[in-house]
Amino acid sequence: MAPKTMRKMKNAVAWFEIPAKKLSRAKKFYESIFDIKMEDMEMDNDLKMTMFPVQEGGVGGAICEHKEFYKPSHKGTLVYISANPDLQKVLDKVQESGGNVLQKKTLITDDYGYMAIIEDTEGNRIALHSEH
């Protein structure tokens, strides 16, 4: 019997959503630390979203507010957001933007680069990754 062929994924992540208690505060935080502009979108059922900018073919995500569906947490899945080229530049903005650094810039390996963990203004634990 021949071994089953394993399906390969272009990206392990297709989309991510970060919970927010107050979308405007969370948006201001992420725009400030990443120096980006996010796009708001109102959905049905009182769902509010603001989306991270993404290049075509890249993995996108959003910050989402809904009192029943989203609860910020330090528990559960840990999302890594790209902070290339150097996550230290992002880390340097975290506290002044209302967040906390939970784990400073740490080398994973020379091949995989660096990571850090922050707490955003909503109480979420979020990881950052960069090559340098």
C-alpha cells in the first residue's frame, strides 16, 4: 500500500481575528505600533471589524468587536504578526501606545529569526515575528 500524499498549504494561516472590547482603542494601538492604516468594516449583528492591510496573496486579518462573540484573552491561540524587518522597532512603541511587553525580543534560531510577545490594549496576548 502506497503512503498517502500529504496536502501542502501555501500558508498555514488563511485569516485571523483579534478580539477587542473597544474597536477604536484597539485600532489606534495597532496603527500606532505598526505605522499602518487599517480599514473599518461594519457587518450584520453588531459585528465591527477593522482590517490589517495585506498584499495580494498574503494572509489577512482583522480586529473584531462583538459583545457576545469575541473575548480578549491571554489563553488560547497565539497569533504571530509580522514585524519585519526588525520587531524591536515595533516593541519600542508598545508601551507608549498603551500595551505591555510580556517577552522581549528573543532569538528563535538563526534560520527562523526573532519573536516577542506583547499584550495589546484589549488584554490579548499577541506575538511578533521578524527576520532580524
